[in-house]
Amino acid sequence: MLRVTTSIRVRYQETDKMGIAYHGNYFTWLEVARIHLLDSIGCPYKELEENGFFLPVIRCECEYKSPARFDDIIDVTVHLPILNQARVNLEYSLTKGETLIANAKTSHAFVDFSGRVIKPPGQFVEKAINGI
Amino acid sequence: MLRVTTSIRVRYQETDKMGIAYHGNYFTWLEVARIHLLDSIGCPYKELEENGFFLPVIRCECEYKSPARFDDIIDVTVHLPILNQARVNLEYSLTKGETLIANAKTSHAFVDFSGRVIKPPGQFVEKAINGI
Amino acid sequence: MLRVTTSIRVRYQETDKMGIAYHGNYFTWLEVARIHLLDSIGCPYKELEENGFFLPVIRCECEYKSPARFDDIIDVTVHLPILNQARVNLEYSLTKGETLIANAKTSHAFVDFSGRVIKPPGQFVEKAINGI
Amino acid sequence: MLRVTTSIRVRYQETDKMGIAYHGNYFTWLEVARIHLLDSIGCPYKELEENGFFLPVIRCECEYKSPARFDDIIDVTVHLPILNQARVNLEYSLTKGETLIANAKTSHAFVDFSGRVIKPPGQFVEKAINGI
């Protein structure tokens, strides 16, 4: 099972007038973690796109447990519990030290440039099954 | 039952290199619709905050059905199916003409400035029960 | 001389923890005004791109005079003082009622898909010279 | 003279449909560099705000020389050429390897919570004069 943790530091731009990080910006942090997950298995997303594989988000959710604030270091752990040929379902937990900030999920499909669903690349499948 | 439709026009800034609107930006559009919903019942969110009522997002989800592209006019319909004292659960559908773009949900709690959960303001409850 | 005014309403997402709109977001509002300018002369930017004309920002500046806040209605006036074949230089003023919020400028070049500088489209030149 | 270099990695969210980073997002990268500059002299911006010092942007400009693309590592060098009691004027260069991506400037004033201009904190002045 793949599992990678990435740290992000909350930017001022990501906060809102409530003094906390705007909820929609968490999805950018999930992206950062996802990019690192793909790096870690030798499938950088940039190369995937260059090879004609796109991985759009087809569903996402986030449950906010405790606010993230400016300058906080948030650890975003992403894991791929089960490999599913049709969908890539990722789960995330966001923590600040011992405090749970949020839980989240994203689902993706591999598509080609025209948006047609295609098989995942072999390297991705192999690494996702064997773990890192 | 409250139901309000708002049109947004997709900004270039909201697109990404896949040529479509970035998934995280949909949550900003939901915010725009929510603001209009509150306007429509005489509870502008700005005034709510001035009166000490904050309405943070505590959960959100979105299912993407068809891409939104630059300059598209997207109709965002938000409705409040049932009034629940503890949580405000909103549902959204996003359409472009006849095409369903996305379905989404957000959950909110009324909190005071310190983040403590409080009762919704009376005006909100009355309007939410009676509809518009 | 072309001159168009567009109103934007400040989104919560555009604010930061200082309680005001984040400075970088003003450039998105300038974009919205620019899109309306192009609409007004029958050259929607979407169509320009479809016809192979891209208009990236090659320089921008903004001077902030008074803060823009959540829910403010900001009038963004854009004008094209002089038509210059090589560069499109736009000037903007942002006001809230009688209050000046900001002055800004952007410079653009027409380029093709590969990024090579090209002549502006004829429709644009004609309208830009004759005004609306 | 203070000078600090920070690396950022371009996020997918920061790109637009032209396939490059959206011009307005560069100002967020400048913020990241500025935060590191303040860290480097023992004046973390978070602490400045906690002590009643706010440093809003009152002017900014950016000149784009070469596009930044998804996944690029951009080195953002910020320096403070001269200490000026009334304004903090910062200059930035953004490079990708040997390639100049952009030059930029931001001007700031120290203000209190109510927005009134105040003297810079002593620690900032001392470090800014003596360099690191």
C-alpha cells in the first residue's frame, strides 16, 4: 500500500478573513501530496501528461476537524488503499503536530487528451500494487 | 424549501493547464451561490459576521460530471433541503445549459468569533423554514 | 479610445486574514474587466484563442489606495489609451463608490500558440482605433 | 543588504489554460520569498502580526520574461536594497536554472491593526541595516 507524507506551510494568500485557511485551498494541498506520491513511485505527473496520461479529479470531499492557520506546517499523508483499474481512489489525512486538521478523499480516472478513459500506465500499476 | 440559482462565468484564472476549470475552484462558486442564498432571505453573510455569526464549512464534497471551461456560464443552484439546528446542509447542482457539470454538498455550523457552536440567528431559521 | 466599466463583488475566497482582499487577486479582477472590454468590441477572448491569438500578460503593476473588503462592489474601469502594434497597454482604475481603491496597468502582446509575437487581429485593431 | 533565495515548485492549480503559470500567482510566490526573508532575520511575519505590526502590499509590479510551467522549480531571490523608514521596498528576481523568468517589486508600509502607518519594529530595522 502506497503512503507518502508531504509538509506544506500555509501561505497568507490561502487564508481568508475568518483568519483561517479557506476550505477550497485544501484541495491544492491534496494536489501537492498527490504529486509527491507519484514522484515517489517514479511516475512524475508531468511525465504522465507528456506521455498522454491525464488524471483529473472526478470526485473529492473534505471534512474539516480543526482550522489550519497562516504559517502552520501541515503534514498531508496520502495513501492508495486498493488499486482499482477504473478509478484511483486516494485518501488523505492532514495533521498539525498531534492535531487532526482534516480528512479527505479524491477519486481520479486516467484519461487521454480527449478525455476518454484509458488504462493506467504499467509503471503506475506495478508500483501501486507492490508499494514503494 | 429554499432554492436559489446564480450564474457564474468561468474566469481564465480559474482554469488549469488541462484547459478546464480546476476542481478546487468549484468551491468558490458554491460560496458565491451561498452568498446569494443568504441575500435572498435577508441575511447577507456580511451582516451575519457583523452580528457575530460565522458559518464555516465543516464538510464539502463535489462530483464532477462534465468539465467547465473558460468563459462558460455555469448556473449554480443551491438549496437547503431540511433545516437542522446543529448543521446547515446545502446541496448544489451546477449546469451549463442542459449539461450537468457537477453535484456538490457543503455542511456548515453557526459559530461565534471564538469558534464555539451557537444557535442560528432567528431571521435565518424563520426564512429557512418558510422558504422565500 | 476604448473604455469599459465592469463591476465585481469581492468573494470571501479573495480575502485574507488581514480582513481585506489579497493584493494578488486584483489581477484576476483586471482580467474580468479585460474580458468585458474585448466582448464590447466584438472580439471575445475565447474566440481570439480559438483563432490562434493569445494575449498573455507581459507586465503588470498595481497601486493600492484603499482596501477592498468582502462583499464590496468594485467598479473596474479599463481603457486602452493608444493603440500600439507591438504591445497592448491597458490602464485600470478600481473604485468603490467615490473611493479610489487602486490604479493598475497591464501590458500584453499578441502571440501565437508557440509564443511567437504576431500582429493583432484586424477586428481588434479597427475597433481599438475607432473606439466603441 | 538583505538577500534571500527561496525555491518554489509550480503547482498545477497555479497554471492556466495557456499551459503556463497564471501571472497573478507570481505575487503569491513573492509572498513566500518575503516570508522567508523575514524568517531569516528573526522576524517571522506571524510574530510581527501577533505584536501588532502588519505589512500590507501598497504597490507591486512584475515583468514576465519567460513562462513558468507546471512542476518547474523557480528560485525567487528577494532583496531589500535600502532601508527606508516610511516604505519597505523589495526587489525580486525569479529564475529557472539559468533562465530569467521574471523581475518584480513590492512596496509595503508597516501599519497597525487599524491601518495607521507606524514605525518598523526595532529588530527589523537593525537586521535590515546590518544585513544577515
